[in-house]
Amino acid sequence: MYLYKHPNSVYYTRICTPKKLAKLGFPFDFKISLRTKSRPTALRRNLATAPIVVQSLDKMPLDREFSSEYLGQFKSELKKHIEESWSSLSNHLDFNSSSLANTARKATMTPKEKSNGAPKLLRFRVDQ
């Protein structure tokens, strides 16, 4: 499973198909647009999308060839499940919201930690 940014700046997830399924007619991998240019949104959508795809692939029988009609139906069902999971994500906290930005405006190291090099534990201070 990979999260990558396409040259058009939209994030995608790429999930490789198990070799046994690829030999039976499935594509080598699934590239699914996460429909966002925001990395935090892409990360959340990727975490919701990847398990759906992997679980769907794990349920496939390994004893028969797959027709292009079956693959089309599989992809449409997969799309429906992914969109349902994304709709539930929209009800949660948006990491790009101004309220989150206002909560923690600035994180800084203390002067002692700066002089000692890389600190073992960062201390955060919120400036108001």
C-alpha cells in the first residue's frame, strides 16, 4: 500500500493485488484517487480506503478465472464502499480547520534544549 502524489497534485493510494489473483485476471494493482490535494485529508482517506480494498481482495476465491464483467462489478462495489467510508470521515475533525490552527499556534523548544542539540523530549509552549 502506497500513498503518492500524482503530477497533477492529487493524492492516490496504490495497492498491489496478490500474485495469485493477478494470475487469474485481476489487475497488477489498484490505483485509487483520494480526490484531494491536501496531505492530511489524503492520509485519513488512505487509512479508510486501504483496509476496504485489502479485505475485498482477501475474500476473492482463488479457484476460477475472472471475467471483465466481474471485474467491473467488483470495482463498482469497491467504489461504493469507499465512498461510504469517506462520507463518515467528513463528520470528523478536519485537520485543516482554523480552530485547530488557533489551538496550537506555535511549538518551540526551550533555550536549554536548543543549546544541548537534539532533545530527548520536546517541550511545547503555546503562544497566545
